[in-house]
Amino acid sequence: YARTGGLIIATAAQGLILLIIALYQREVDKAWASQQDQMHLLSEALREIDHRTRNNYQTVVALILLQAQKAKAPEVKHALAEAADRVRAVSLASDQLALRSDNLGSVRLGDHLRELCNQLRRGLTSDNVTLDYDLGEITTKSDTAIHLSIIVNELVTNALKHAFADGGGEIRVTCN
């Protein structure tokens, strides 16, 4: 009987251990599901913030351009158009930091400047001016990307507006 009693106690102990493990696993699963729900809510909130930020940039650019249209002095129109270009450059950098980017703290500079150049090409070039780029795969901090966006935007915009007296030429942006 002593062996049977020991066997019953060992079986009961193992059953108790299995019950504890099952209860622990259930709590882990509940915590995991709760964490996933919270991550989903956070992701949705960040997407909404990104969307509102893009809309705010578009609104600011539209208001600046509206003021530029109403301005009588050419230098005021020019200054407002440049301000709108700068806001667009910052907007583009901000867009690169949106949730779809690989890392919220850094920007793939080549992709970012490529998009900026395409935007400038669509908005400012004449048929006789080409805007080409050779952009490597460089990653940089977000604030550096914003500063570089503004610089490239200024240089390319000024070249498009002022570099080609005869109306034709090539602008090349490189980053390797």
C-alpha cells in the first residue's frame, strides 16, 4: 500500500503541476492577446496622426499659395512660393517618417531625395530642362533628412528658375 500511496501522491502532484502550467499558459495567452490589441490600437492612432499631418501640410501649402496669388508685388509672390516649396520639402521628409517607413527614427535618403526630385520635376521643369538623379542607398537621421530636403529643394528650384537663360539644360542630383 505504501507504493500505491506514493504513486497516488506523485500522480496528484504531477496533475497539480500540469494544472498550474495550463493556468499560467492561459494567462500568458491573455496577456499576449491584450498586448496585440494595444499594438493594433497604437498603430491605428499613428496612421491617423500621419494622415492628419499630411493634410495639415497640404493645407498650409494651399494657404501660402493662395496668399501668393493675391499678392500684388512680385517679390512677395516669389517669397511665398519659396515658403510653399520649403513646406513641401519638410512635408516630404515627414511623409518618409510615416508608419510605412522601416524605422521611425531614420530615413532612406536616396528614396526620399528621389521623391523630392520627382515632385520638383513635375512642378517646375520646362520641356527643355532635364532633372536627373543618382541616389545611393544611404540612411540618415530624420532631422538631417529634413535639412537636406530643404537644401536640395532650394538648389534645384533656384537652378530650374535661374540657371538656364536659353531655356534648356540639365540638373543632376547625386548622393552616394
